[in-house]
Amino acid sequence: MKRYIFSLVCISLGLYVFCAPSAYCEDNLAEETAAPISEAQQVLNTGFKNIFEDGNPQAAIIEFEKVVVLEPGNSQAYFGLGSAYFMQGDTAKAEKYFNKAILADFENAAAYEGLGNCYFWYGDYKKAREYYEKAIVIDKERPWVYFHLGRLYSLTGNKNAALKQAEILAGLDKDLEKKLREQIAADNP
């Protein structure tokens, strides 16, 4: 079960880069419009590519650490470090960097989601729910947050609340809604 949860959380962290206005997406847009980007942004983009396209969190850590040197307090770099450490299974370091990302930018919904994922992994569902709800307050368009919140409710026996998350997902991501409904059915035979 934990391996399954871990895989889903890693996927959701990866989708942040491709589904939200992110540093990586901004790089692709910058290439199309030929707008110059900073060295830190280029390194950040390389880090996101390493982690989410190449599946190489160790290489990503090196890149994100470079960004922190170039731009101390870069929330995206801290988020990237948290994601990379989470993908390596080091949830304590992941938690540390997600917290740093939030301190650098209180509106970083992805970092709140990352903390929620850490607490979900620890089995502290109450804290996980709190962080997922904070992420939703900041960005109501994050499908994976609703998925994880739905799983949390389902695993804790609150089928109605889980189904409500699936209903919300229906307007954001039909495939993810279907996966959540399947999980709810499996959790609540």
C-alpha cells in the first residue's frame, strides 16, 4: 500500500511541473518567444527536467542546490529539492525543503501539497488533510490535491467526503476522477 501511495505522490509532484505555470513550462514558452531567462531559471529548468522527465532526482538535487546559491530563497528550488528528496524516499529532508519553500513563498501551493504528501506517507492523515486544504485555498485547480485528499478520506472510512473529492475532480481531470473512484470502491467494498 505504501509503495502505491508513494508512486502516486511522486507522479503528482511531477505533474505539478507540467500542469501548472511552472519554471519548466516558462522555459519552453521563453524558447518560443525568445525572451531571455536568467541563469538561475535555466538551472532550475534543468533540475525539473532531471527529476520529472529523466527520473533522476540525484541530478536534480545538484541543479536545485545551484539555484539556491544563485538565488537564495528561491521557493521553486526548495520545492524541487523537496520533490527530489521525496522521490528518493527521504521524507524528512523533503519535509524540510517543502517548509523552506513555504517560508520563501507563502502562496506556493505545490509546497503545501508536498508537505501533505509527506504527512500522508507518515500516516498522519490529520496533518496531511490540513496541508492539502491549504494548497486548495491557494490553488483550486490542482487535481492531484483532490485525488490525495479523496484517498485520505477513503482510507479513513469517510466515503462520502472521498466521493465529494471525486466530484470536484470530474471538472478538472476525468482520468484522475476515474482512478479515485476505483480506489474508493476498492477501499470500501
